[in-house]
Amino acid sequence: MPKNTSSKSWITILIELVEVFFKSSREGNRKRTWHQHVVPYKEDWAVRREGNKRITSKHRKQSTAINKAKTIARKHQADVIIHRADGTIRDRIPYD
């Protein structure tokens, strides 16, 4: 009889672990933001969506990249984050 009790507790623990796993995976599916970052890219400037590794567009001038980022951000009601050539944040233009 003690064998059954220990197996029930083991099964209970396993079920609790599975529930915790699925709960945490659901919380990980948060809505992604559409904030646009203007970042240095090789010798040029690029627009990249927050959280993405790939760039959205590449531009020779930072001002052109900022205008493109503003267009995309306006469409998705997001902010534009402008970086300096060294990668630090220079400015943030909030969506209004």
C-alpha cells in the first residue's frame, strides 16, 4: 500500500510541473511591440523593429532612416528610438 501512496505523490508532482510549464509558456506569448529603432548599420543607418535581429530598411543618412521609422511607427502607433553611432540611445520620439 505505501507504494501506491508514493506513486500518487510522484504523479501529483509531475502534474504540477506540467501545469507550471504550460502557464509560463502562455505568459511568454506577450504582445510584441512595434517600436522602431534607428541604429548604425555598417557604414550606414538602418531601421529595425524592437526585438528583431533583421533590419527593416537600410539608409545612407540617419535623417532618412528616422523618417522611415516615423512612417512605420505612426502606422502601428509605436515609438521611434534613435541611436547614436556608438549604439547608445540619443532620443525617443513617442507616439502621440
